[in-house]
Amino acid sequence: MKSSLKQDMDAFVNNRQDSIYEKEINFSSMYREAANSAQNSYAEIMDYLPTNLQKRLIRLEDARITMEISSNKVFYKSGFMDGVKTMIAILG
């Protein structure tokens, strides 16, 4: 039962994050500007690095993105569960 609830919760969080990205973040001018700036800076740095360091930078960026996604999921789940606990306390 607990395992099934965790799987359902994970699926809910993933679907909700996708929905938020598609409806909010993807259309945010602030996000687009930051993403474009980051992409341009990344490309500029890659142009100046030798191949072996380009590969290291790619691995670093992959690890950083994985950390960010992981922490965002933890924060979202925590916020969601705090909301559920608050509603239970109010209604209980």
C-alpha cells in the first residue's frame, strides 16, 4: 500500500511539473531570457575549451541539471505534503 502511494505520488509530481513547465515556465519571458543567456554563455565557453575540457563541462552540466531536478521534486513533494497535512489538521 505504501509503495503504491509513493508510486502514485511520484507520477502525480512528474505530471504536475510537466504541466507547470508547459503552461507557465515555457511561456515566461524571464525564464526565456535566462535560458537564452545561459545557452549563449555555454556555447561561448565551449568554443574556447579544448575537447577534453568540453567533455568535462558537459558532465558537470549534466550533474548540475540532475541535482536541480532532484531538489525541485523534493521541494514540490514537501510543499504538497505540507498542504495535505494542513488540510487534514483543519478538517480533522
